[in-house]
Amino acid sequence: MTQHMKTAICPGSFDPVTLGHLDIISRAGKIFDRIIVAVPVNPDKRYSFSVEERMDMLRAVCAAEGIGNVEVDRVEGLLADYARRKGAVVVVKGLRALTDFEYEFQQALTNKKLNPQLETMFLSTNAEYMFLSSSMVKQVAGFGGDISHFVPECLLAQIQSRLCPPA
Ligand code: ADP
């Protein structure tokens, strides 16, 4: 990696990855040289998909979309320390609505204290995905609803088979 290459981190649980996430990752990929999509390992939280499954889905969709400058990795411990180890200068997050703001602002300020070299940048959501979240996908799928407008097409079958009730 050359010195002037700018690496950004897109962190998230991606349980599962949605078109809203993908929009942020691909836009960040156009701004920065290298993107690391970082999935925190949090043993205390219950997820629908394992860390490995979520990482595999992220890799598959980035490959399908032709986003070449992306790596997918897991993060154990603090994101601020992970960023330092990877030489990343920026954390890129998507902002949907005011409800995202307070939490994201708190995280950004905490990360800045822990790693003063690390900036947080917010990309505003694409208006089409403003209401979209992984938990909404889980809720709709759990009731047998159509999630094809919310998740990448190449992952639809895999996501449905985990989240949709048996017919
Ligand atoms: P979710 O809220 O969907 O469970 P994550 O915790 O995986 O998402 O979020 C990872 C990042 O992606 C966060 O910065 C979040 O704000 C952003 N994000 C999630 N969904 C969207 C969306 N529809 N539009 C823009 N950003 C989004």
C-alpha cells in the first residue's frame, strides 16, 4: 500500500446486508482508494446470520456489483484501534434520519477521542432507502412479506431461506 492511498472503513452488523448498505459502500468506494467493510464480533448480541455468513454475503454482493476496491474483515475490540492497525483515516457511515444522528454522533466523538487521527464522515442515505434497515428486513421477512426490493438480488434466496417462515 502506498503512503498516499486513502483507506476508509464502513462498519456495520449487516445482519443481513441491504441495498441501503450497498449504496453507502459503493459510494464510499468511489471516493476512497480502498474500503474495508468491517463487521464487529459481538458475542453478546444475537444475530440471524453468523459473522462468517454476513462476511460471505458482503463479499458476494461486492463482487456481483463489481466493487473492486473492497475488503471484508471482522473486527474484534475497538474500531478506533482496528483503524489504526489498518492505516485507515476515515470511518464512513450512512445517515438515514434524525434517529440515527444521536447514536452516530456519540460514536464519532468517542472514536475521535480514542484515535484523534480518525475522522468520521457521513453520507446521507439515498432517498429510496431512507426507511430501510436490517431489522425492517427481518420483520417483513418474518411475516412472509416480499423483501426483494430491500436486499441484493444475488442474496435474496439465501436471506429468504433463513428469515422467512416455512411455507
Ligand atoms: P442497520 O441499522 O440496517 O441494522 P448496521 O448497523 O449494519 O445497519 O449499519 C451499518 C451502517 O449502515 C450505519 O452507518 C447505518 O447508518 C448505515 N445504513 C444502514 N442502512 C442504511 C440505509 N438504508 N441508508 C443509508 N445508510 C444506512
